[in-house]
Amino acid sequence: MRDFIRMSVASNKTRLILDLRGNGGGNAILGYDSFKQLFPQTNQVPFGGTRYRAHQALDIIGKTTSDFIEGRTYVQSNVTAFNTSLQGLSMNDIFLFTTGFNFEHQLDENNKELRNWEQMFGPEKANNDNYTITLRYNFTDEASYTYPGFSVIGFLANANETSTPQPFEAENIVMVSRPSLQGYGSKYREPVELG
């Protein structure tokens, strides 16, 4: 995307159509980065929040992750147990695998750091069920978005790119997405031809 935008600007292109009709999903972080590439000077990051269903098993996972962070698990105090149980994995591997349950790598809905697992777990009631609080990526912490070596525009290695001029005016950007379903069991609507 970055190379495409640079080539477009160098070729004096002024309009952009983002055709997402065939997009089957993927890494959400690239969506945040694409937004920041198109609007590099904005101070905000698009809102993206997630919650886990808060149940006993998740609470056990979160508490165990917290114990691991603090070095209080049995396998951390016993090299043989660690090597036997976690065959070939390093401590760093475990930290990376558990970042989704590690309050230190998450932010709340207001982009504030969390104090502990209990704050992250909540639970909060929604739709007659229990969920964790709303969590957001911490773009100043690579482990948060589990994409090591990559940083979103405006953060970490790309912090200085916020002074880059906006490549296209907002009114000259069009996003085309797959049409919504008409109803259960129906086919997609026919695509509209843009003239």
C-alpha cells in the first residue's frame, strides 16, 4: 500500500478507488495502517475495539497469564518442567502467544493502560451475557498487535510519517465493498457499475 500511494502521488494521481469486494479479511492492523497512510496527519486512529466472552475458563487463562508475567508459575521455577511441558518454546514465545490475555499489552476503550487482569476481565453485561471490557490495540507496543517488525504510521518506527502530506483529498476517495445480503438464503445483489 505504501509503495502504491507513493507511486500514485509521483504520477500526479488525485483520485483513489478502494475496491474491497473480494477482500476475505486478514490482518486488521493493515487496515489501521492503510487509514493512517491515507490520513497521516490525523491525530486519531480509527476506533477498533474487541471483547472476549467473560467466563470461568477465560478468567483462569488470564490469571495464569498474569502469574506467568510475574514469574510465579511452576514451570518457570523448574527448567526441566518448562522444557518437558513447553517442548522447544522459549519464555519469549509464551509471552507472545499470551498477549491477547495479557493486560500489560492491551488498552481500554479510551486508550488507557490497564492496571491488572481483574480490570481487563470485568465482566461487563451486554446482550444478557458477560464480556470483558472493550479492548484496543496499543500501537506503541508491537506485542499488542502481534505483528513484530511492523509499525503503523504515526507510531514507533513510523512516528515521523505524520508530517507526510495527505496523498488524496477525502472527497476524492471512494471505497467499494461487497453488497449486503438481502435476506437469509438469498443471493448477493448484483454489483452496481460505476460510470
